[in-house]
Amino acid sequence: MSKRQLSIAITGAGGAGVISCGELLLQAWARQGGRGLLRKAYGPQIRGGESAALLKLTDDECYTAASHYDLVVALDWDNFARFEDEIRLGPQSWVLCDEAEALPASILAARPGIVHLPFAELASACHPEGRVNMLALGVLGGLLGLPCAGMVELAARKLARKPREYREAAAACIEQGAARRLARELQVPPTAATGACYMSGNQAAGLGALEAGIRFVAAYPITPASDVLEWMAGGLEQLGGQLLQAEDELAAINMAIGAAFGGVPAFTATSGPGLALMTESIGLAVASETPVTILNVMRGGPSTGIPTKSEQSDLNIALNGLHGDAPHLVLAPLDIADCVFTTGWAVQLAQRLQTAAIVLSDQFIGQSTAIVSEPRRCPPLAAGSAPAADGEYLRYKLTSSGVSTLAAPGDAGQRFTADGLEHNEKGTPSSRQSDHQRQLAKRQDKLTGFAFGDDWARISGNGPLALVCFGSSSAAVSEAADLLAQGGTPARVVSLRLLAPLQTDALDAALQGCTSVVVVEQNHSAQLYHYLKGQMDFPQAVHSYAMAGPVPLAPESIARAVTEVLKP
Amino acid sequence: MTSADPNPELANFLAHSLELEAEAQQRYGELAASMASHRNQPVAEFFRRMATEAEHHQQEVVELAAGMVLPQLKAWEFDWPGAEAPETSSYETLHYRMSLREAMALALANERAAEQYYRSFASDSDDPATVAAATRFADEERGHAAALGRLIAALPEQAVYHREEDDEPHMPE
Amino acid sequence: MTEAIRLKAKDYKSEVKPIWCPGCGHFSVLNAITKAMAGLGIDKDNTVLVSGIGCSSRLPAYVDSYGFHGVHGRGLAIAQGLKVARPDLTVLALGGDGDGFSIGGNHFIHACRRNVNITYIAMDNEVYGMTKGQASPTTPMDWDHSKLTPHGPGVRPFKPAALALAAGAPWIARGYSGNPNQMAKLIAEAVTHPGFSFLHVMSQCITFCPEQTDWKSIVSEREEPALASADEAAKLFLHEDGFQTGLLYCEQRPSWPPAGETASGDNALAGLAASFRL
């Protein structure tokens, strides 16, 4: 079944306000019951430079980056080359622009239809403070059939803190734009007309964390994770929690560990470079059995890499970055809405299993905004059986589940010293082989012995072929499976949500009946592929499709590559 | 709050004596444990014996103070001639390979300091009960010092380089 | 409270016996801490000692309170997170000169600046003991006992009190391992001070720096009351010999975070979720 979708790219000089234009258009679209995704692309400048609002309107919530844009609205073409890799045109695409004569070669090559609209002139004509982005909003809303009053109201709300004249100008431009009749029309997808939320993956992760009980956040700014922390700062204030801005990531993770030791569920968010700095202390959380959740919003690496672009290349460090044998949890949300569920689940698991949980989100789902149905929530985990409290309190008591009772300061008579040095059951430092082996096994067993249930992966479709992926690749891989099915190769998609401990038996069962497996991921060195091969003996032939960022995984490319791989 | 004792001077003296002996006992105990963990058994044993003696003295003070209300002083509210209570071994002279002779010399210095402390308390006081108690304690300390002096004299000659060792220090962390 | 007040210093010690060398100044700090706890009648269940890594950082296990022995240099970060999350607790951070002024230096200056209501005791013996006696940020320039720096570090040592002052610490004191009773009083005052209190302790290392036994003859007790002006304190800290003990500087300044009104609590969750709904 072919889905109906429409993609629109709005580009312009930073300062023109193309992102606001995209946001308001998506919100107005959502009010009509529509579904859609907004990605944001920027140049390296903090202000000015160039930016792009990349919209995709669909009739479902499978949000992949658009492989081509049906309409490119160019408020100007300066430095458009920055976005050439991402903004590609299809055979039916057309371009709406102010400066028709300045079309870049990459656009001309696709021979698009071109509609000229003097944005700047029209905007100044309708109000001295007129803005091109608001005019564009009106034009696009008109093309989508959105009520003008709704756009004006949304704009007024967004510009509530600006002077009155500014809002009046916006309204005038929106109305002027909506009234324009253009020579071309858009194929508008149908709308779902059911209740929905408008959120970014970073906000969704923050919400999931707070709903799961997080009441302490330690924060050090880093792109693209800062907005999680900023959103949580406001949330924590309302909840009576605390946010502490740290001096660096080394402090942030340790502050979170300190708060968690105090019995307050604690969280931090970062990206690759910050995760690298945190790894020593994540090991401390593992060894001292202090629950803590780290959201890592992945970006291009290594080193400073590509901070504003997405990549799934921190899987290795998340799985293996800790020194020593340090079993911990690694999870990955599958889409924007799933950031609520997976982050909430991670927090609960970390608390329950008294360990560190790393959640691998990425810039694509983290900083994209989407209209989503009410996100699924992770229900409270069933209570574990509390180990019998007989005799002396032993913080690291060996139990059948591996989980021991965790006291917090203030609890009477259960005083102990948490330790990152290897220790005995009481917590006293010990370098004895028996203590080391028992405590290593305890920390491993409490993870491997836990029943994680059915949420370890999202599984869909059937066929002799299986596509295995993790995290945000899920949407592109699912769409690729649709394309493959259309081409006569039905496939099963297994999107891993729980990466460590890997549910090998469940994965093996999910792959029953498949004869070949392709592992799909957005990085250069096929990190997931190698991890899975190292963890399991697959009866199937296992292949890899690994494509580094910064351009998002494209369903068509995946389908093509898979077809190629499967050729006899 | 506890009300003051009818004889505040004696109460104050006994509170100091009690602390002096308790500090001596705890410090000797600490040194004994520390020497034991560093495998210096003879010195560990000696310090343990000194801790036990200090405990007996403490008991003596407790008995003498029966029925009295001693002032409850915080650690820093005691009035000592030096930084710490007189019979408390200071840390500077310690070494994990210290000899029994050195340990005994340290203890001897402690006993003499304690005797001097009690003696000066007796000479500074006008209260007969305090003078009597302080003199009694001073005499006892003198007796200990004499006994220690005899033990030291009976010790065999000691090597000059006994603190030296051939291995490098360890690196525990 | 009534029961707690009867506890003696020795009652605040745990069963775990220190591994420190006999003669180590850290024994004295341990005694001072337990004496301060006894003097204040502190509730063991509501007290947490947090440390990093090093000889001195072993201390929490020797006290019968809650404790956290973390990783090298990060004790202050753990302690601040804990205190901000649990303002009801008494939190003391401990560590050595390498832990606090080298690997943890950034946390130290920011803790001074942030002014969270915790006590930080830096046990300074001018050497890395656990790794066999290398020079630290407070080692004298010409100290040539380490194979790593056979001609001495050749670098000017930090002046921790001056550093703390410049970074904004509102309460700065110095103690000496030869005077645990004075140190106990300083610790009690530090714990009572409503803000970040920095107690710099000259704590001798008998094994790697036996020359430090001479400190006894250098150390002096400062007679004057604590300075209340940063200007005067700056002069003192830049020109003194580093061996004056006592409360040196104290300025009342609001600690962080400010005591705020209690927020609406968990029922705000529904509102947060609703804010995303169209």
C-alpha cells in the first residue's frame, strides 16, 4: 500500500525565520488533524547564516526524512549548496522562489517547475514590518487549504512577546500570502483528525524521564542534547525537583550519581563527546550499583565531528566504552513518540536493577518535531521480591536475582559506604578473587536474569528476509520493507529497543523462518552488525548495510542495497 | 542541661583525667591496630598493652567520679598544655618499622607528660580533694614511667638501620 | 538527639580499620571528624561522607555514617549532587591534594563558586601516596624524591586557600594533623556554616615526605579573628607561609540553591504531558 505524503523544504538566510514558518505551518496542519515531521538544518553560524525547515506531511506516523522534496520554497538561494545533499528534487517537484534567475545548478539539473513570487516586495508592501517567512506561511497554508485565522492565531501566540505592530505585520503577511493564487497546486495527503501531540524527541525523552520519576538532573550543555535539559529545567521546577548545571560532563554524571545515592532518581543528557567523558563514572555507577540514566543524543563523530547532524555511531562506546567488566543497560528509542516510552522504561530499569542505563537517541529524532498520536507510556514495572532482611544489612548481598536492598541516607541503621573499589557483600574494599568473581557475577546476573518482556524490540512484517536495526533507523527500515514488499520481497523488520543485555533468545525466535538477515544502521563501521555477530550464532546468512551520516537513512537506498545484497 | 557539680574544680579535673586516659587508650588502640596491619607484631602488642592500662586508669577515674556531675566538654573545650591530651602519642615519631625500644620511649615520654600534667594541676589547685586526686594520679604515672624505664633498660641493643628496607613501596590504587 | 548527644567520638568510627601507614596525618583527620560529629551530636543516619580516590579518600569507610567512595577527583561533584537532591542531609566531601587540586581541580573551583552547603576537607600532604609518592599540585618546586620528577616538579605549587578565595569560597580555614582538637572545632564550625566551607588540612605523609614531621615547628595558630573581607584575605593568602591554622576567612553569603517555595509536586506531571497536546 502506497502511502501518501508531501514534503516541503523552506530555505533562507538565518534571520528570515524559515524555522518559525515551518513550525507554524506544521502546527496549523496538525490542527486540521494532519500528521507530519519537521526537521531543522542549519549552517554553523549561531545567528544569520542559512537554515532550512524540512517538512514532511504524511497520512501515517512513519517519519523518515524525505528522500526528495515536492516543493522547495527558497526565500533566497545564498549558500544553498550547504543543503544540496539533503534537499533533492523528484520528477514532479517544483520550486517557489523570489530570485528565479539565481537558481543553483543542482536545482536546475532536476528541471523543476518554477514559480516566481516576489516575497520581499509583497511582504513590505502589505506592512512596513512585513516578513517574508510569514508571507510564505500564508502561501503554503493556502496551498494546503488551512484556515487563515488559525495560522494568524498560532503566529500571534508564538510572537506574544514581540511588539503589537510586529504581530499585526505577521497577520497581514499571512493573510496576503493565503490570498495568493499560484499557478501550481499540491497533492495534499489526507488527515487523520484524531487527537495528537506536537513534540520533539528530546522533549519526549524528557517527559518520559520525568514521568518515570526523575527528580534530579545534572546538565552540561552540548548539541544536540541541550534542549532536553532546557525542557526538563522547566518541568523539574514545577515538580519540585532540582536541576544542577555542572562545570563539565565529568561533574554532571557524578552529580547524578550523588543524587541517586541520596535516593532521588537522577538523570543526565549528553552527546558523544560528553558520553566519552562520562564513561569512567558510568563504571562507578555500575560498580557501586547506583541507578542513573544517561540520555545520549547521538551526532556525527568522532571528536567534535558533526554536532548538528545525526548518526548512530555511539553504539560501540555505549556498549563497550566502560573499562573492566561493567554490565549495564543500553536502550534506543525507535521514533519521536517512542522517546517517551523508552526513556521511561530505561529510568525504571535503572532504578529496579540498580545500574546505569544509557539511552541512545539521536539528532534526527531528538531535534525533529512531529505530530504524533498520544505516545505510549511504560507502565510501572511489577515489584520485585524484596530480599529477606535478616540480620546485618549488607548493601551488596548476594541474592538469587542479583539485586540487593538499596538503602538511602536517612534510612535508620543501614549505613554503608558505596564503593567503586571492588568490595565484599558489606561494601568493604576487597581484592580477593572470591569477592571479585561473586560481585561481577551478581552485577551480570541481575541484568541477564531479568524478564524484560516483549518491549525489547518492535517486530513487524513477515517474509524470508529480516531487516534488523536499532533506534531511529526503524522508520526508514520499515519504509524500506514496504518498498521491498512492493517489489516482491516481503520482509520482517526487527527494530531493537533493548541493546544490552541483548535478548538473544528472543531475537533468535523473531528471526525464525527467515533465511537471510540484513543489519541496517547509520554509521560507517557497521557497529550493530558486528555486535550482533559477536553475541549470537545466526543460522541465517547475515549481511550489513551501514551508511554513515549526516544525511538520514533513505528507505529507497536501503531497499536498493538490500536487493543488491540478496542477488544470488 | 546538666547542673554543675558542687565541687566544680574536682569535676573539671576528673573530666580532664577521664579524657586524658580515654584519648591515651584510643590512640594506643589505634596504633596497635595500625602496627598489627603493618606486621609489626611486637610493637602492636606493646601498644595494645598500653591501651589496656589506659583503660584501667579510665576505670579508676570513673570510680572516683561516681556520683559526681562531670562537665560535658567537646573535644576542643579541654584545656591541655599542648595540642592534644598529654598522654596521647603524637603521630610524627611513628613508623611502621619502629622498634620496641622506640615504642617504649614514646610511651615513656607520654607517661612523663601525664605525670607533669597531673603534678601541675595539683600545684595550681587550692581544692584539697583535687590536689589529692591529682597527686595520686601523678604518682601513679611516675610509677609507670619507672617501670617502663626498667623495661627499656632490659631490652637488647638495637640495630641502627632497622627502619630501612629493600623493597620499593607498594602502589595500592 | 538526646541519644545522639551521648555518643563519643569513638562511637562514630566504623569496624573497618584504616590501611594508612602508622604516623599518617590522616588518622588525625579521622579523629577530628569523629570528634566534631560527637561534639555536634550528629545523627549518623543523616550524614554522608563522600570522597574520591587516594589515601585520604579511604576515610568514609572508617566512619559509621553513610559514605560514598567514588572515582578519582569527582568526590565534590557527587557531594554537591547529593546535597542538592537531599538538602536534609549533612554532607562532607573529603580528598587529597592530587584528587582535589589536580584531577578534580575544576570541580574544586566550581564548588567554591557554587556555594552549595557542604563541607570540603582537603587533606594535603603534598604528594600522591597511593601511586608511590609522585609530586602533586602542592608539592614544593624543589622536592626531588620522586623518580617521575627527579629534579623536583620545578613548578610553583598551588596556594589552595588563595585559589579557593579567588573562586569565591565564602569560608576558608586551615588545620594541621598535629592538632586534631583544633581541627575538630573547625570541622564543627564548617558543618554549621550555611554554605560551602573549605577546610585545608596540612596532613603529613610519613612515608614519602618524612621531612613533613618538621611542620610541627612551623605551624602556628592564627590569633586574630577570621577575616571578613576578601581583599584582606587575598593579601593574607598570597603572602603567608601556608602554615597558619584556624578559621582564616568567613563571609556570609547565600548558598545555592536558594531555599524556594515547594513546587506543586507530582500532580504537575499531567500538566507537562498536556502541554504537548494539540
